[in-house]
Amino acid sequence: MSRPFHVLGISAFYHDAAACLVRDGAIVAAAQEERFSRRKHDHRFPRSALAWCLREGGIGATDLDVVAFYDKPWLKLERLLETYLAFAPSGLSSFLTAMPLWLREKLWVGDLMGRELGFKGRIVYPEHHQSHAASAFYPSPFERAAILTVDGVGEWATASWGVGAGRRVDLRAELRFPHSLGLLYSAFTYYTGFKVNSGEHKLMGLAPYGEPRYAQTILDELVDLREDGSFRLDMKYFNYCQGLTMTSEAFHRLFGGPPRAPESPLTAREADLARSVQEITEEVMLRMARHVRKETGERHLCLAGGGALNCVANGRILRAGVFDDVWIQPAAGDAGGALGAALFAWHHVLGRPRAVVAGRDRQAGSCLGPAFGTDEIAAWLDRRGRPFHRQPDGESVETAADLLARGQVVGWLSGRMEFGPRALGGRSILGDARDPSMQSRLNLKIKFRESFRPFAPACLEADAGDYFELDRPSPYMLLVAPVRPERRRPPAEAAPRPSPAVPPVARIDIPAVTHVDYSSRVQTVSRETHPRFHALLEAFKRRTGCGVIANTSFNVRGEPIVCTPADAYRCFMRTGMDALVLEDLVLFKHEQSALEESPADDPWAVEPPDRATHRARGGARRFGVAMAAVLGTAGAVALWRGRAAGPYLAGAGALLLAAALLAPRVLGPVERAWLALAGGAAAGFARVALTLVYLLVVTPTGLVRRMLGIDALELRADRDAPTYWARVEPDGPGSRPDKPY
């Protein structure tokens, strides 16, 4: 019997770093680094996530056959340098911020694999949008399909489309930086006072409170939009190419003032801006989808990229009937790039076959992270003296349903952690969807976030059509659908315009999960994919007659979704939740003593690979030997010249050499202090050197190129162009998966 073939996919360095392990084409494990590091949207190399993936797969780094990194670093650097050349002498501050990171780590992915994993094998580098496309198509239930990817930017592409068929993903056209729908949306995210790469979902949630009174201004001034969904942006209104902010002074003048200060009160102006850019985004994505259907002739569509997390736009594409069906990657953003890169390596690069089961995807409900057994959780709670109630299999589900029916808020940890930004019944906070006060309670006393933020309904799959205008499953909470008219209570004609500062008035049977425009971000729950969560919904329905509950991610504002039972317990104790269900264990808030914080309180914490420890010890030894050689040489020279310091220098060198050989850990603090000092000096020198490079090389080169009419970023829109889609070259970078460029 042949040995299993393992591919490790990695995404890193921008936001939502992640790792994914694929064995013989099956997804074994996938997780974001933030869940282990507890740093939201953690962009760093996913040391803990990949360590967990290897552990979950029961293998070591030496068992890996291929590592797939989700983009081409050198091609991305090319785009960065072209951008600075196009805008110099503007952009110095951005250059000084970006270049040290590139020169220190982002370019050297192969070396990093060697240092972190000891991996010296084959590394595959799909293009960024190839990884997105692969993440959308290969797990989908379609034999063949059109593919559309939309995000901020990869290497050069900001959107792309193509076709997936069998084992191949072929992209045919793309839009290129700086003309980006994702960055347009992020510009308005920034301008309305939310955090870029984190607050875009807040902007989407704010939009229904507003009117689209700026939509025409966006089309007239910012976006030159074509019928096929391609467009150009007028870059005088944006600052993300050359600066450290998203919008320019021209943007601020156009929309009547500076960006909203974060955490300041929201006004009708921000709501109108949100609604306007949301409507433009929906229109662009709908035009893109129609163009892709026309060009490919395919009946099915697969979506990925950060733009595919805009579930309102997804719902509009679906309701427009452009395609017979749509499948969206649950981890549509950069995290899903790790999964896409691994599957791209297995199917497209290695040519391995792809099996499709009609009507079923390969994402396993996106439950691809860690799981924890009842016995190990109970043992941990016992050691910590935390009271709990152990209930026979199934009784904890009934208890949770009782609590929800009585209006209590329940923290819920069950089975494997979800991969992607949505809680799907593995790591959830749950409430009664019928309770008119539940939305405000969850937002203000549990999540500690803005009161206008809506919650998703988790609904029995068989009941979805009774509540929502939805004719198909929505298992990943990526489609927004209207609530059925018969379940609405129309407001009085003189009802005031809703305000994000005021909780919405109950106008529906399930007010906790219905937005002010009568829409809901629906999650349908099936027995096959989520049997325990499905059982909870059934138990709740038996008590209340309602098969819908409010489901939000198990975290508070500013923190990642919980991973381990220890994470869940800490979150439970810091918030107004009433009860916590950890598999078959039920904990009540009123029975718990005060939370005692302890960094060693999580026995499930995942440590990075052991090579980090070996590297630290080896570094201290090398440091000791090098310093001993320096001191020994200095001592020898001093003795030769008759200096009194000679014996002392030689003696210090001998002591350092002995410590380096016998006890290198002793030198750890000295090494770290030295490296910090040297690093500070090097950073200062690098900053001076990079400034000179920018002023003396980049700036004059950029000015000369502009005088010669070179426009690599296509900043000058051709108003007569029928399309801005650029055809993908068949022998371009995407055809070189073994190259980082």
C-alpha cells in the first residue's frame, strides 16, 4: 500500500494567516492562526496553526510532500515597486514602512519553511487569485463551474474570472491594481470610522439604515463602470497607493468633511455613505456575474475572495437568477487561500483526480479545526475547581433548549472549530430569535459592540422556506435573504427613519435576527452536517414552535472566536452569558466563583514547532562562540601590545566560550539584549539607507518613466474602452506554480 501524500497550504503576512493540511486530496485540518495566538486577524507566519494541522494529521514536517504558499511574493513586490515609481516622490512614508518587512521576511518563504519546519522539499506558489479560485471550485459540489474572485489585491489582480473543470482551474481575465472593488469598499470603511480589513462587515450592517444618496456621486466621480462589471477608479480620491491612509483630501472634500473619528457617534451621513457604496458594490458584482455567465456559458458559479463575504451582494446575484446555483467558499478571505493553495497543488499542479458527489461539497460544514472531548474538559474543570453538571448524551442539548426558551443566553462549544469568519454551531453564542430585546442584549452586554449590528438566524434547513424568501440551503451564513412578507409587521406610515444609535423596533416574528430592512443573513442547519446543532434547534422548536435561534460568534469585540474550552470559559465569565455548554457539560454563571486569570490555564494551547526552541538555543551558542572569538582576539592583541586589559578580555572570552558550549541558555538574555541593540542600530541605518534609495533612485526613475508616458498602473482611464478586463496570459506567472514570481 502506497504512503499517503501530504500537502500543507499556508497563507501569511497580510491578514488572517492560516494553515491547511490535505491528505490524498481530502481536507484533514484547517485553521486560522488568530485562534491560537488570540490576536484578531493575526497576519504572522502561522506557526501554531501549522503545528496543530500536523498534529491533527498525525505526521511530522518530514512527512510533507509539498508545501503550497498562497501567492507569489516576488510578483507582489514587483507591483509594490511599480506603485512607488508611479507616485514618487509621494509615498516615502509607505516605502519606509513596507520595505523592511519585505526585505526581512516576506520574500524568503522557502528559507522560512526550512527554518520553521526543516522542510527542504517542493514548494508551490499559485497566484493569489488562483488560490482563491481553487478554494471556491475544488470543494464545491460542481463537476464544472464558472469562477469569480473579488478582493482587495493579490499580486496584481483585484478580481478575476475563469472556469473550473475536473482537476483544472483556468483563469481567463482579471482586473488589476489599483482598480479594486475591495479597496473601494475598504476606503469607505476607513472613511466611516471603521478599521480596514476588519470593519467591512460593520459597513455592510450599517447600510440598511441609510439612503443611497451618494451612489450617483460615486459613479460620476470615483468609478468609471462598464456594463461587464469592469471599471477604473479615479485615483486622485484615494491614498492607499502612496500613503498610509485609504482616502485623500479630494475624497474628503467630495463627501463633505474628514473621516469619522473611530468610536465617535454614528450619524445619518455615515449610514448614507454605507448604503451608497453597498449598492454600488452589489451592482458591480451583479454585472460581473452576468458577464461571466455570458462568456463561459456555465450554469453554476463559485465565489471567493474577501468580496465574496459580502453576503448581501451574494444574495442579490442568487435572486437575479444569473446562474442556476452559486457556491461560496466559507473562508472566502485570505485564510481560505491556504486551503485553495493546497488543493491547487494537489489537483492542478500534480494532476490528481477530483471526486464530486452531487449536491454535497467537500468542506465538511467547514468544521475543520480542533475538537475536545467531554472527559478532558471535565478533568480540566475539576482541577480548577469550577462547578459543572455532566449530563448523559443528548440531555445537555435539551437543557440548552430549555435555557434558550426561557430567554437566557448560552455559550455553545461543540465538535470541531469552524474554519472561516462565521460561527456555524461549533463556537457560538445563542439566544431566542423571538425576543425583541435579544439583539440589544447580545450586542451591548455580551459582545460589547455597536447596537446596530444584526445577528444571524440559525434555522432548521427544512423550515427555512417558512421564514425566508430562500429556495435552497445556506449552510455557511453567506446569503442574505428577505423575511417572508407574511411574517412582517409593516410600520406605521409616519414611522421615523431608523437610526443605528437606537435599537430597532420589533416588526417581525423573529426580531432578534431581522435587520431594519427585513433581511437576514441565513444559516440553514442540516442533520447530516451539524447533527448536534440540528438536535438543539429541533429541541427548541418542540418547546416553542419556532425552528430559529439567534447565532453569533463566540467572542467579544476585538477578540478572535474562541478555540479551546479554556478560551470559551474566559469569554463566558467576562460577559453577561447565563450558561455555558461544553459538549455534555453545562455550567451556570451563578454557580461560578470569580475568574482567576492564569497564562498557564489552557492545557490545549498549541505551541509552535520545536525547531523554534532548537533555533533559540543554537542562536545563543553561536552568539557566545562569536563573542568569545571577538573578546579572545581583542585580549590577544592587548597582551601583545602590553595592555593591562589583555588578561581580562581573554578571561571573559574563555568564560563566554565555556558558557556557549556547556550552558547556552544562560546566554539567552545577553543575546536578546545585544540583538535588540543591534537591531535598533540596524533599523536606524536601514531607514536612512532606504530614504536615500527612494529620493535618489526611485523618485528620479519614476519621474523619467512618467515623462516617457509609462503607465504600468493604468491610472489614465480610457473612457472609450469597451472593457477594462485584461486577458490572462497563458504563459504568464500563473503558469509557473514552482516559481515565486
